[in-house]
Amino acid sequence: MNFTVKAVIIAAAVAIVTLSYGGLYTLEEGLQAIVVQFGRPVGEPVTEAGLHMKLPFVQEVRRFEKRLLIWDGDPNQVPTKGREFIWVDTTARWRIADAKKFLENVASEEGAQSRLNDILDSVVRDQVSSSELVELVRSASWEVPEDEALKEIPKEREEELKREIARGREEITRTILTKAQKIIPQYGIELVDVRIKRLDYVESVREKVYERMISERKRIAAQFRSEGEGRSAEILGTMEKELRQIRSTAYRQVQEVQGKADAEATQIYGQAYNKNPEFYAFLRTLENYKEKTNKNSVLILTTDSDFYQYIKQASPRGKN
């Protein structure tokens, strides 16, 4: 009897231990699980975190993420509708929507990434090759620059800048997302968002673009220099014109002042002459001799010269 009771107790203990380690499992927050029996999914996906049961030994648990996952595609060289070859780098966000279907079709996240590579790369290539480059880099809300901003733009590029955008980058990415979403659900995947991270010219095209940019900058610099030289010539011409006017005005004022001074001097000389004609004549004679002689001059006077007569009259009486 005691042996039987002990055997039952031992068997119960073994069963409890086996059930604890092989028949129970925990599911962490942010994960979902599929119970697999002999490699085949059993039941519906378990999405609630906590403690769950399964058959020991014959069943196992496959855990998958419930949170958003990242897909980053490899940059691809794709021609646009205008035959410009560009590098396109795309990224996406996705989640496992149906863990059972996901396990049956792609088995793991690595398999899902590979399938996303095929699907998204194909859809992105189709959309890029059917779109103009200007639509890939601009939004539909693009506004044409004002006339002031277009002054520095070459004439051949004005038409490109003023071109209306039919789709725009946002609509192209929405189209990529919509088309990919129609294909991906069969794999138990929900595609949440797709974005174009970067667009760039391939090396050969990039060099040509750089050369064109350099040429445009040189042309604009030459235009600025030409306008500066023209403005400089205009300023110098205006300055010379103003300077001539100032000199002409100053010369006219000088002549007017000198004329007034000469007139006043003549008037004063006239008044002085009227008061004493002989003294005025004597003074003018002295001024003439002063102007025509210096300290080394020798003055020879004849007896009939006016100056001699003035000196003779000015001498004391009785002396010659």
C-alpha cells in the first residue's frame, strides 16, 4: 500500500514537473506566438501576453514580433521616364498581421525581408521609370518662384522650373504603398508606410550635372561682373559730370566776384581821380614803374618824362 502511494505521488510529481517545463510557456509583451505540432501550426495565433499552455514534447512555440519592423532596401540604379539614371534608396515600415499565414509563407523575419526586397524593389522601379525626375524630387504643392528669383536662372531652365507638377513625390510614394499593399497581405504582412530616403544621380550623370552647375555659376558671375562694371562706369560718368558742373559753377562765381571787384575798384579809382586828378595820375605812374622794375633795375629819366616832372615838382624849392 505504501509502495503504491509513493509511486502515485512520484508519478504525479513527474507529471507536474513535465507539465510545468514542457506544457507551459510565457509570452512577453510585444510578441505573438504560434503553436506548432510536428511542423504544422495548431490553432490561432496567441497575441495576449502571459502564461499559456501547450502539449509537452509534441508541440513547440514560434514567437514573432507584433511591433513595427523596418525594411531598408539596397540602393538601386533606375532610369526615369526621361532616361536619367538615378540611385533610389527606399525604406518601409511593416508588421506581422497574421502570424499563422506569416509562418506558412515566409517562416521568419529574414524570409519576410527577402520577399519585401522582391516586391518593393519591383514596385519602386516601375513607378520611378514611369515618372519624370522633376516629379520625384518635388511635391505637388510646388510653387513657381517669383520673377525676382528667376533672374539668376538660365533661360533654358525657366521652362523646367515653371512646369506644373502632375503627381509629385508624395503621390508617387502613396502609389508605391498602395500597389505593394495589394500583394503583401498573402504573406501575413501588413505594409504600413513606404518612403524614398534618397535620390541621387549616378556618377557619370552627376559629373555632367556638376559641370552644368559650374557653367551656370560662371555665367552668373560674369553677368554680375558685367553689371558691376557698367554700374561703375555709370557712377564715374555721373561723378565727372557733376565735377564739371561744380568747376563750371565755381569758375563762373569767381569771374562774377572778380568782375564785381574790378568794377568796384574802377569806381573807387574814378572817384579818387575826380577828387584829385593830378595825384591819381602820379599814383598810377608809380604803380606802373613798380610793376615794370625790380631792385636790380636802373631807371633812366629824361627831363621831359612825366615821372621826372613829378619828382622835380616834389623837390624842395631852389633845388634841382
